[in-house]
Amino acid sequence: QTILPLLRELSKDSIKARHWEDVAVACNAKFDVVGNADFKLETLLKADLVSARDEIEEITDGADKQLKIEHQLGEIKYQWKTKEFLFAEWKDRGIYVLKSTPVIVEELEEVQMNLQTVLTMRHVKPFRKIAQELLTSLSETSDTIESWVKVQTMWCALESVFTGGDIAKQLPKEAKKICQGRQGLGENND
């Protein structure tokens, strides 16, 4: 009655080579499970799994949590690898500006908080580097979008002021720079 639940736990997809190494240490045994066609149930039964039941249950519970972390990181990676940013034409002038930034910023903040939580989890060890790299990349993306939106907002405000009327006549050099900026923005969005 004790061995069958342990065998069931050890047969889960979440159990990887690193977990089998931990089980071998817990049982004070040597066995090569992963990729070994000669591995038999008899080997596990001889290893006296029952005496290391608590350790094995902790290992299998940790494996389940690690699998969940691995899937979560995979989903985050996929979501942001395939993320599309939307642009909209600004004032029918052939210039496109980044659209829906509050939604993007909110999503970025949420995923960064999730990654920070993942990094504090006990079972993150095999995925710590991946989680940290994702967090760094998304933080840099957030900073870039923040800078982009600031420049875009300032440019949109100044473009209207400098492209028409009295100010363009009074400050021709500045008006020319704004027009050049408009051309640059148009070229970058093609």
C-alpha cells in the first residue's frame, strides 16, 4: 500500500533526471533511470523506496512545482515573443504612433511582478537563470516603451505647435527640426 503511491508519483511527467538523482541519494542507492532501457521495477523495489518515503514525496512534490514554473516561464516567453504592438496614423499625416500603450505597460508590469514572485519560489533553482533573463528583458522593454511614449507625446504636442501659424514663422529653425523629426518618424514606421 505504501510502495504503489510512491511508484505512481515517480512515474509522473514532472520527474526529470535531476529528480531521479535526488531519489537515488535519498535511498542511498545507485540506479540509472533516464534513457536506460535495462532499468526495471525490480531496481526500484530493491532500493527500498518505503524507507525514504518522506524524502521521495518531497522530491515529487518539488518536481510538480518545478514543472508548473517551467510551464509558466514558457507561457510568458511565448506571450512576449509573439506580442504585436499596434500603431495608428496620427492626424492623417502619414506618421504612425504607438497605440494602446497603457494596456501594454499594465501587462508588462503584471508579468514582471509574476516573474519576481517566481524568483522567490523555493523550487525555481533549475529555472532561475531563465526567469532572471526574462525579467531583465521585460524590464528593458518596459523602460524602452516608457521612453518611446515620452518622446512620442512630446513630439505630438510640439508638432502641432511648430507646423502651423505664428510660431513656425517666429522660430523657423525649430520648426524645421520638428519637420525633420516628422520625416524621421515616417521613415521609421515604414
